[in-house]
Amino acid sequence: MNFRPQVPAEEINRRIGWLKRLMAGNGLDAALIVQPVDLYYYSGTAQSGYLYLPLDSDPVLMVRRDAGRADQESPLNVVPIASTSQVPGLVKSLTGKLPKCCGLEFDILPVREYYYYRRLFPGTSFKDASALILGQRAIKSAWEISRMENTARVSKQAFEDLRQQLKPGWSELKAASIIEAAARVKGHEGKLRIRHFRAEGYSGHLLSGKDGALTGAIDSPASGRGPSAAFPYGAGYKPIVPGEPVMVDFSCVVEGYHMDETRMFAIGQMPGEVREAVDASVAVYQDLLEFIRPGITCDQVYSRSVACAAQIGWKDAFLGPPGAKVKFVGHGIGLELVEEPLLARGREEVLRAGMVFALEPKFVVDKRFIAGIENVVQLTDKGPLEISRTPLEIYLCAGSDQEESGNDPEI
């Protein structure tokens, strides 16, 4: 995939205009954007710097490294700086004043840095602008949807490449490296963006057999064993054997935009009980596609998924084993792997057209295996529209001489 052109100026201007309207309605006369993903969203560049957005004048992009590249990538006014301490003086010289009330990204800003900004702007009060920013970013433009469609095509091919190559005896880690490499050469940028300070971004789970049902540190139906106690989730050293389920929950990012998809793999054959669990996942997913519309709440989506799983006889295994269930069935996705909205229990946020989220109904069965699917969809005025292009099927791999038969292997 060739390098893509920068974010169009009209896209940047629309986003900034929208944020300014939100700021005005929440008592902010300026915002200082520092988080790299937010900086890219509003400026078109991820070079190291600070974006100052005053209500009554043009934005100022102050860049430490590299101002030349930022000037090529962003349509905004770029001002080189050598130190953060220069920011207040530049703001005052370029806009004529310092803000009375300035928005900051409190959800990610370290306490030490917050106190530093308070010293830099002694007469300014600061308020949290995170909800305004994340709420805006939850609604994707047509340009953003087109970027996610590009990522969906890369993801689809990566799954197919793994189907063609997966062999018995490979460790989970080796199989994970194959699908990641297949995506990397097609544009996957490697680094997944995770906003929470206690979370880490990696290219997803590849979990096989009983190890696939292990719960652990992360908020997921199952965590897998991982390579070590220092990184106790995701793929581990367990060898993959013919006839056992392999859950591939793969995430990739192209041009900054993420995909997050899950498909079930097996070498030779898939056990019948796992097929039934996959069918149950598809049934919950399809029911949600019929149910989700603008105006309903995140909690209603979650509750509907739980009710559907119970109706088809899979309540106990849905979203994790008893005592370790997660409380969400999907999450927003875009420039970060997990965004608003979170389709979770108790979340009363109302769904709106333009939101994009990953739906992931999964089942963990008696500490023996995990099975499920995950697809990315866009919410339109008429309902969900799939962005995912990866076929919604079980991926059987010809890496073994074993043929499909009526006898299921032990799981």
C-alpha cells in the first residue's frame, strides 16, 4: 500500500469548527490539545507539539519536533518552538491574550503535567475537555469511514494469509507473527492506540484449545496464557494441534484507523461443539444487527445480547465463564482501538448515526475453549452497515492430512 495523502483541509476545519461550538456551550474560551491521537485528529499531524484552539481566533499549532514535517502535513499555522515554556508567550503574542478557562484532556493528562500547565498559565482555570473530544470523535465522517474500509481490506487479506499458512505444531506466537507480518507488508502500522494508562496495545489474541479459555489480567472474556508472567495475555508458546479451536482476534491499523475482528480457525476439522458456539455467536450478532438503531442506549444493546444468548441456550458461557464475565458486548473504534461508545451494562449513552463500533459476542466453555466472532459496523440512520470485509465463516486450514469426519477430537 502506498503512502496516503494527508487529512484534507476541509476535514480539519470541520472538526475544529465543531469542537469550538462544543467549547462555547461548555464555558471554555480555549482548548490546549496535547494527546497525540487528538492532536492528529484536529491538526492532521502527529508530530510532537501543542494545538491551541481559541474560540475567537485561528488555531495555533506549536511544534517541537519536527516543525518542517508538521508544516507539510497540516493545513494549520505551524510555529516552531524549542520548549513547552514558550507556549504561553506565543499564545499571548499570536492571539493577544491568555485564556480565562482552558480545556485539557484530563482523562490522559499526568498529574505532574497538569500542575506544570497551571504554573505556565497562572491566571487560567482549567476544565476537562475529554468528553467533548471523545464524543465528537465517536461520530465518523465519510472520509474517516473510507480510511476504515481500507483497513478492513488489509485485515481481510491477513486472515486469508493465515488460513493458507497455518501448520500443526506452530506455537500460538508463531501463528500470531504470521498474521501480523501479512498485515504489516500491506500497510498495518504495528502500533495500536490505547487511551487508558493501564492498557497496552498489541495485535490481538491468537488462542488455541484450553489456553483459549484462560481468564486473566485484561478485561476480556478470556486472556490466554501469553508469553510470560510479565505479559500474561495473548498468544503463548503452546503448540497448535489439528482439530482444536483457534480463536484469532486480530487488530490492525492503517493510516491511523483501526479494525478489530475475530474469526475461528482449525487445522483439518473443527469440533462440533465449537461449531455450535460459533453459530450461537453469529445468531447473537445478527440479532443485534436487527435491533441496533439510533436512539437506543448502550445498555439496551448489552441487555439485548444477554437475552439473546439466554434464549438460544448459551447464557452461562456468554461473555466469559461464570464469575469472570465481562460487562460489554462491543466498543467504539477508530483512531484508537477502543473509543466511545462502550456497549456495556449500565451505560446510558444514546447511539447516534455515524458511530462505528466492534460487536464481539463470545463464549467461554467450561475452561475448555473460547469461540466467537467480532465485526466492525457503522451505524447509519437506517441501522448498522458492516465495514468488515472478512468472511463470517470458520477458517479451516489444510495444514494437516487429517480430513473432516464425524468424530470430533477431544477438547
